[in-house]
Amino acid sequence: MSLMKAFIRRSGVYLAHTIVCISVVALILAVFWTVSYDLSVHHRRQAEQLVRHLAALPPGTAGSTAVQQIAKDFRGRQHCAGELCSYDFENGFATDGSPLQVLRRTEWDYFGLRPWEVAAHIETRNGEISTIYLRAFVGRGRGWLYNGGLFSGNMWAWLMVSVRSNAEEFAQDLKTGEEYASAQALTTGHQIAAGDNGLIVGKPNLDTPGSGEALIVNLSPSAPAESRSIAFDLNLRCATAMSPCTELCQLTPSAWRSYSKFQKSNGWSVEERTECTQAIHH
């Protein structure tokens, strides 16, 4: 009887220790997740403000002055050589080289933690903006699991959108689009012309480890405000949402609608899942 009591006491002690250890581990993980998630949200909000400022840049010398202020507010890197100045901006979470390498594992996607980045490059020449380049990508982990080891990170897929505004590049893309339309003997009628309203949207293949999808938006520097709003309409909540974005139309809804309308007007098919259908009719 005494042996049975001793066994029960020891079992109770072991059980209590086990519960305490599990509770401590759970607490550490909860604190780690809270700090990491708050950090990601903080950076996302800063990135959203940067995108809004870029979308509102005025043309001419006023835009150049505004860029200098943006560089001060968002800690942009400035480099000038003669009449040419460039400004670079980066913001993100758990990207390559980040000390939060453990968060590169795709399992964290179920808890709203995923790698993402927003980067911008602006050039001014003779006191006027000549180039604006914006790139945003968000990791997509669910359904793309590839285990490379406990701390090596997994193979994430990516949703990416890039926006560029440069007069020469826009003219070249417009010429290419017109030559393609001519070669395919496309008629006018109800078709949307390439470069309509100073906007060209394309969907290239994304050749990157983990695969994914990309949308490229080429914006004319003289495009109207409506087209600028379409180009810079990024849903960066995809970076921190508990329910992840799995389609391009969720990350860049307005540009996707523009792309979809252009494709359909020319009789070309567009693969649209439920998420994209909802985005188009939103």
C-alpha cells in the first residue's frame, strides 16, 4: 500500500512538472508570436503609408521636392551624381538575411506570419521625377510545403506585383503591344487598346524558387489620377492577414480588374477562381 502511495505521489509530481513545462513553452511561443506579429503589422503600416505617398507624387519639380521629403520621412537611401539623384526604400518582414529566419517556415502562415517586402526606387533628373519603380511580394505558404530542415526554412510560393513609371519604357511597351496587335490582326471594335488611359498591365511567368504569380503594371508619367490609383492600389493586408491571400487579384485588385478586362476584350481567357470573381465584382 505504501508503495502504491509513493508511486501515485511520484506520478503526480511528474505530471505537475510536465504541465508546468508545457505551460512555459506555450507561454514563450505566445509571447514570441505576439511580438513577431506586432512587428510585421508595424512594418506593413509603414509600407502602406509609403505607397500612398508614392501614388500622390505630383509631376514636375514639385514631385522632386516631395521625394526628398519622403526620403527623410521613410529613411530612404539617397545617391546623387550631377543632375541625377536616386532614392531607395525597403520595408518588410522575415525576408532573406533577416534574423527572424525561423519565421521563414511555411507553418507560420497559419498564424499570420509570412515573409513579405515592399521596395521602391525613384530617380530624378534635372529636378524632375524620371522613374518610379515599386515592387511588393508576399509569401504564400499553404499547399506549397517543402521541408529543407528545421531552421533552413521552407519553399514559399510568392505573389508579386511591380509598378513602374518611366516615359521611355512605357513608350517601348506601347509600341510592342501595338505591333503584337497588328501581327495578330486584331480589330478594334469593343477591344481595349494597350496603353489605354496610360496603363499597361501584363502577367509574366514568375521564375523563382517556390514558383508563384506576378503582375507588372507599366504606368505612363502623364497618366490620369484614376490610372495612378489603379496602379498603386495594393492590398498589403495580405502580408499579415490570418486568412492568407492566395491569388493576385487579392493583392492588387484594381490592376487585376484592368488586366482581366483587357484580356477579355481581346477574346483571351483569364483563369479566375472564386477569390478573383469576388474581387472583380467588388
